[in-house]
Amino acid sequence: LFLATLTYDTLRFEYEDFPETKEPVWILGRKYSVFTEKEEILLDVTSRLWFTYRKNFPAIGGTGPTSDTGWGCMLRCGQMIFAQALVCRHLGRDWRWIKGKRQMDNYFNVLNAFIDKKDSYYSIHQIAQMGVGEGKSIGQWYGPNTVAQVLKKLATFDTWSSLAVHIAMDNTVVMEEIRRLCQSNAPCAGAAACPALESDLLYNGCPEDVGLRERLALWKPLVLLIPLRLGLTEINEAYIETLKHCFMMPQSLGVIGGKPNSAHYFIGYVGEELIYLDPHTTQPAVEPSDSGCLPDESFHCQHPPCRMSIAELDPSIAVGFFCNTEADFNDWCQQIKKLSLVRGALPMFELVERQPSHFSNPDVLNLTPDSSDADRLERFFDSEDEDFEILSL
């Protein structure tokens, strides 16, 4: 049964401007004032890559759907959070998109990784077909965890970005596992092994120091995705303060979440409202021109972003962070540890140095030993009518 979703034409939809408030506006680790920095806020939002439903793209799998309207919203949100990681990796967090301005090649390389065709690294075609291995048929709705698992698999083919993708299961981030994953890189043996390393140094404003370059080469940039359930049917208020803090961290990639047919990519907050990009607009698929250039305006949301009350957030989410260097990761760990000291803020996940011994026991959740992590999480994250038992608060 496919549920029809209401899609709107962006031209006829009224978007609310930001409220005149003294509260700061936080967008992916950047703090703004509505009174003095409204242009900067909108430029930051517009610069994020915005992926929406598309129609008339090549059939998925050759004979499948040619549009993802009605089922692809969480897949598009997964693309958005991952595109933000690639933007940070190849262009830097300070990079801005300006309409009509000629962009650098790396920008088009990032955008091309998401174009609606079968050979793009993170296309809707790749995500939908890779999802079959996660038990999702093409055209079926995904939960936040499924899309995270699929993106992790697809990232292994993206040698240009050379990312370490870690999905923290069971509400626990194990530092030792992440260090092992990110330090698995061999020392740099030239440009091919470390694409964009020179430009990384440039973007980070680092000096051309050989020792530094070698140290950087020993750390694969980390994309950390943490699937969470922050309540039963609605978000537990005790998590709201912690969730807000995630948007304040410079490593923030934002949050993906929502109910079936209404997934959103949350990029910040103001007061008690979340700021998000909405994929529920159907646009025609875009094809590169003969010159190889890509008409890119439809990949940038050029109106004020949507907002909703934090209390309305569906409790199933995945939070994302990007740590370009080991220092970024160490800093992130320190911030998470400090968060546990904030009054009235319930930690959304645990940060531990090593794997707790009980993790190795598959019977903890009364599951058979051959249940995969993905299966176990799907029970928690993708079912709308499951009876949940809160084990500890």
C-alpha cells in the first residue's frame, strides 16, 4: 500500500521568515543573531545541498521507479546529511554557494556524487538498490537507521572522499572502535592515496608542515552517525536540551528524522523550534549539460527554511557529526563529556573508551545470536506499532 503524499509547488508555498527574537540562531555549529546577521543565516542555509523528490530520472534498476515522490524522503535526508559531510571534507564549513557565481571543481564533484543516475556514489539509485540487502524493497520507506547503514556501505566505494563511517549502535559511542577505524589508513604515498589533502591544509589554514601532513594522513575523516530513539511515541522532554547542544558543536552534521512520508533534515534551532530542510517538493531530474556543467540552482533552498516545534519531533532520529582530524574528534569527545554535566539535560547516548563486555552477549535483548545489528535496530527504529520497553532512564 502506497500512501499518497501532499507535494507542494515551491512558488505557491508561503515561507515564514525568522522570528524577531533575541534567541541565537544555531546552524550546524555556527551561532547567529537574527537582528544583525539575517543575510548570513540565509546564505548559510542556501549553501547546504538540498535534495528533494525528483521525477523522470532513469528507472532504478532499469525497470523500477522513475520518481521517488511519496517514498524517497528519508533517502533524500540521508543524502543531505552525507552531502554536508562531503562539503566539510572537500570545501570546508566556511564555503558558501552564491547564485550565478562560478564554483570550484570540487563543488561539482560533490554534487555529482548525488545526481539521480545509477553510477553516482550516493544516488537515489544506489541507496534504493543497496537497501535491498537491508531488507527494504525498492520504493519502500526507510527509517533513519536503514539509510545510515546503506550510506556507510556506499561510502566504501567513494575513494575520492576516503571517509571512515561509523554507526554507533545501542546508544553507545565507543572511542576505541572509532580510533581503530580512522587510523586504519596507511601513511600517505602520494596524491592518489590522499586526494585533496593539500587543499584540506589550505582550507583549514594550516601551515605547509610535512610532519603535520603525515599526521593528518594517518587519520581518515570521520562521519559519525548515531541512530537514537528519544522516547516512545513522542520525544522525552529531558532530551531536548542535549539535542540543542548537538547543533552547537562545530562538528555537527545535523539530524535526520521524522515519521513515514515526512522525513526532514534538521540543520539547527532557534528558541524552541528546529530549523530544517524539507525534501517534499517534486522537481524534474537534472542532467549535466554537454559541457559537463551541472545546472545547480535546484539543489539549493533559496527561501527561508522551515521550522517546527522541537516537541513535535518524532523520537526516531539519527544524529550526525564530522571530524576531519583526530583533534576534531578529541574535541568532540570533550564536548560530549561536558554535556553530561549540564543540568536538566539527559544524555542521548553514552561515550565510553572501550566496548562494554555485555555488548558481546547477543542474548541481552533476547535475540538469537545470528540477528544482525541492523535487524536489531530495525525492531527499534522502523516499526510504528512496536511495543517499546524503556530499560533505563
